[in-house]
Amino acid sequence: MKAQLLLAIKQQTIRMQKKGFFRQQPRDKRFEWRNKHPQQGAAHSKTVQGKEYIYCPHHRNCWVPKINNEGQIHADSCEARSRS
Ligand SMILES: [Zn+2]
């Protein structure tokens, strides 16, 4: 009985591995730069992969898209800023 249970768990684990449950998310690494604050005197805007980003100190990800998916300019629509 116990062996069957262990087998079931093992099979489940293999299924999850196949689906990539345990794979490190490459996404995190790709957006790591967004958590880094610019050095003093450095530009507060930059273009990465054709997309404009601005530095917003109110965000945990301090680099945010200049214009969001709804076409709003971040500086005008920053929720984090109005909250603080
Ligand atoms: Zn913001």
C-alpha cells in the first residue's frame, strides 16, 4: 500500500517535471535589470528591446514601461505614487 502511494507521488513528480514546474523561470532573469536602481546621475529612461522604460522609484520593479498596455503614460497613471 505504502509502496503504491510512493509510486503515485513519484509519477506525479515526473509529470510536474515534464510540465516544467521545477524549471527556473527564465523570465526572472530577463527582467532582473528592472529591479536595479540607476546610478546617481544616470538616465531615468531607457529603451530595452524596442520598448521605452522609465525609472519610477515608487515601484518594486523600479523600471516600468513608459506607456502601459492601455496606452497610459506611466508618470500620469502611476498607482504606486498616488498611494504613497
Ligand atoms: Zn510608478
